Amino acid sequence: MAGVITASESSWIVPFTGLSPRAFGQLATQLRREGVDAPGRGRPWKLSLEDRVLLVAAYWRTNLTLRQLAPLFGVSKSAADQVIDHLGPLLALWPRQRFAKDAVLIVDGTLVPTRDHKMAEQSKNYRYSTNHQVVIDADSRLVVAVGRPRPGNRHDSRAWAESGAKAAVGNTTTIADGGYPGTGLVMPHRRRPGEELPDWKQAHNKSHKQVRARVEHCFARLKTWKILRDCRLRGDGVHHAMLGIARLHNLALTG
């Protein structure tokens, strides 16, 4: 059975990956250097590496069921499932190991509705969700680290440490909203009851808000991937999806 969608037709690449055909080709080359396409035991893949990457990206982008998606690539439902299970974790973003001395990072948590209730809890959006701590570079706006998912009812200040995001950034200057008290992060000044903030604190809060908005813009771009609106994946699937989407997001920004 021939597939409708293929990476050999560049018109399919942009809508499903957000990457230009050139950047998509660079991603495939990088994956080959990482040994992703090395021959292994068992039957070889029916799809080329490029088509497998496109299949995973299309699944994350559209959140179609595998019964709907597999025929579009000319494979069976089980074959599409194997591709996603194998390649999804290998597309994950690698956390940055070093930061410049003057680097400024921004962290915030975002909720991903998740059907696996073993790792999700009801949250303020009234759905079973997972809390993902996402750290971006304030200058380049690239995602530099994503913490492991925590239950959706977990407070950001607690999820920050438990998810591993805190350890990933070390002592690098990081700004956050007012939901991270006691963490040592740079937060806006809080007004006590009956107190008026001085002008310099109001000016600082305004500047802080304008810079911190960049992480909200990042979330808006990440949530264009529909799997982050209703994730059906089990276990670490939601974590792998978030990391893979973050990697594609970074590649789209860098061209």
C-alpha cells in the first residue's frame, strides 16, 4: 500500500514539522550521525529515516489516532506504533550543559492534559494533566531544558526542584513569575497589604513582565502541536513528545 504523505515531497515537511526542507534535511543528517538509522536486528524499517521522522512529527502535530495516521504513510497501525516508540525518544532535546556567565534564563510551568492517570492529577484546568517545567534562554528564546513531568496539581515551586529543571540550570540567573517563592529565582516584587510599591519597584516589575512574556510566547508555539492539548501516550510518552517538540521548535527558530 502506497502512502500519501512522504518526506520526498517537500510540501509535506513544513506543515507537519514547522521546519524548512533544508532544516529538515539537517535534522535527518544529525540523527544519522547519532546512529539512529544504524542497521539492527530484525526486519528493516519499511520507511526511510526521513519518512519515519515525518510520521512522528505528524503524529505530534495532528494528534490523529494511529488508525487514522498509518494509512497516510502506507504502513500498518502496529508499524506506525513501533516507529513512534522507537524514534520519539531519539528526537529528544539534549539539555544544554554550559551557560555563559551573563546568561539569563526564564522558567515557567505549563500543563499538558494527559490520559495516563498514573502520572497525571486534576489541576486548575479541571483536567488530568502533567506539569512541565520549561526553561528558555531569554536572549535567543531557545528551549534549554525541560523537566520531567510532574502531576498537574503540583505547585511550580515544588515541581521546579522535583522535575530536575533546577539541577539542569545550576546557578545560572533565572527569572520566574510569583509562583516560585523560596526558590531563589528572580521574581517580581510583591506588594504587601496596605503598601504601595515605590516607582523603582514598579518599573522593575514592568521590565520583568515584559521579559518573562517570552516564555509564554514559547508555550503558545509549543501548543500548536496538538498532542500537547490532549496526550494519549502512556508512561514517558508525554515527556518524549515535549522534548522532541522542543527540539523541533529550536530548529525552526535557528533556521
